[in-house]
Amino acid sequence: MSDYDLRDPDFLRQPGPVLARMRAEGDLVRAHIPLMGKVWLTTTDAAARELLKDRERFTRNPGRINAKRAKRIFWWMPPFMKPLMKNIILMDGADHKRVRHLVDTAFARSQIEALRPEIARIADELLDQIDPDHPVEIMQAYTRALPLLVICALLGVPEADRAKITRWISPISGTTGVRTLFLGLPGLWRTMRHFRADFERIKTTPRPGLIGELVAAEEGGDRLDEDELLSLVFTLFVAGHETTVHLITNAIAAMVELPELRQTYREDPEGRALAIEEFMRFFSPVMLTKGHFALNDLTFGGREIKRGDVLCALLIGANHDPARFDQPEQMNLARRPNAHVGFGFGPHVCLGMQLARAEAEIALDRLLARYPDLALANTMRRPEKARRIGINGLKRLDLRLRP
């Protein structure tokens, strides 16, 4: 078993040397991931893409291997969370296609473009609440709150309910391990109870927004059952904002620590979309995918894989692969082409990637337009990396907004 620790702050700050060592071992390396156990990790862009598009030899649903395996993997899940097993992330084939088709339109580029004024309004309101004359922890005040409130807007959650729902959800999105996960369960229970009641209200009193559309939606005579709907809403909240939080925060931290990046970003409005892609590639906020279970004994990446073995695409490895990217360890905001897999690849490519791009661009634009000279609150101490499973993000980011 290799001693790779994806939560090591040194790795997160400078992943290149470890990733090179991984690639030297081959297209797949063995590693231990907390809560997942022993897994195979892809090390290259080609291997990651091959795994993520292979629907014949791998499944995301451990129940297709055997029911006992699924129970062992989700041993920590209390009974009230069992409905979340009807999760689009764990679906394959026709089930995945059916559920995804119901929400694809809401996340299409045209719909997200129409949402931009609302994203900007939310960003401005959050910035209005910050006292610029005192240091601010920008994750709590801005970069975590913004994506959660935007998801509320997309789902059609009434404004009166948004503050409490984001308060309930936030601890789950900041989970660092089993202990913090359990501390967040009361908020999750309240969220699930709230939405079950909300679905019933919408059946009698329809309202605009994705939840209302999903409650009423039918495809080929079929519709989402309540557990599927609840799981989908929860997934959109957690998976739908996790990437964005760390994409925005990492970008802010980079531009604070390297003022030349900030200058490049501010002076080239037309190049900001490219810059967002490079921040996504370089940091790879979600570093690895959910597990893919081998349906049979097989050979993959030069390794003999046994039925039930777990393989994960190491997205940060793919995004720093010199076979795909020129000078991958250099951040180049004008990089083109930039065919990264930061949002995944294949059937399970991130549903909300267009939303994440719009949120990141607007969040950075609004913050830098108002506070172009922002700096670290403590210039003697670099921001600390979070030791999150599979996440490349910061624990917190304390800023001084004005000189």
C-alpha cells in the first residue's frame, strides 16, 4: 500500500512532486482513502477519462456488487438518511439518464445566463453586509454563502426560508471527517424534514423554481418519487456548491498572494472566463471522484483488478499531467486550450459546471471591483489548507479589504 496522503498540506500546496511519483508507478496506484478504504487511483489524464466514460465494466452503485458491500460502505449512515441512497451520483444507465434528463434544462448555459443578474444581486447583498474596516473571514461571509443562496434561488426556495436552510446545510459542506459529519447530522435532519413538507405544499400551491418543476415533472409517464426528489435536492445543495466554494476561495487566495495574477485578471475582462478555467484546473477543488466498482475481474491501466475493487479518478492528477498540459505546475490565466477534467468527464460530468463558472466569475468581479487592494489579514501567515477528504480547499481565508 502506497503512503500517499491527499490531505497533506505540503501535497496540496505543491502537488507536482507527489503526482510525478504516482505517475512513475503507472496509470494506477494503490492508496487508502478515509471512509472509503483501499482504492485504486488513476494518475494520468488518459486513465481518468477512460475510467469515467466506461459504463460497461464499472458501476457507481455498490449494490450492484452485493447488498452487504453497500451496507459496509455506508455503515455510518443513520436510518433517516437512507432515502439519500436514491442519489443521482450513485445511479448508472437508464436510472441516471432518467433523473438527469429532468434537471439538465435548468442547468443549461442559457438558463444560467438568465440567472446572472440574480447571482450578482446576491453577491452584492453579501458584500454590503461586510464591514470593510475590520478583517473578514471571507469564506463564512461570502464564498460559502453565495453558492448556497444561488442554489436556493435556482430551486425556488422562498427568501424567508433561505437563511435557515443555508445554516442547516453549512456544517455538512464543511465536513472534515466522521466526527464533524455526525455533528452536522441535526441540520441535515431538519433540512430533509423541511423539504418533505415543502414538496406537499407545492403539490397544492405550485410556485416557480426547479423544485416546483420536479414535483410536477413527468417523463414517459414516470416521475420522481419523494425519496428521489429529496435526494436530488440534497445533492444539488451539497455537491452543487462544494466545488464552487473552493474554486472561488482558492482563486481569491491566489490573487492575494500573487498580485500579478490579480492585475492580469482585472485588466483583461475578456479573459476572465479563461482564468476561471485555469483556477479550476490548477487547484482541482474536488480532487477525486466517487468510487467506481469493478463489475468483474479485469485489466485496467496495466493492473489486475478484482470484482468489487474500487477505482477513483484522481482529477488533480489528470489536471497536472504533462502529457496533457504544457508546464502544468505553472498557473497561466491565459492557458488555451485548457481541456481539464476539474468538473469530471463522461456521463457523470458535473451537472452544475455552467453555474459554477458563472458564480465564480461574478463573485470575483464583484469582490475585486469593490476592494481592488484586498490583502491577507495576517501577512506573516499563509492560509491553512483544510484536511478534507478529496477536497483541495482552505480552512478559512482572513482578509483585510482596505489598506
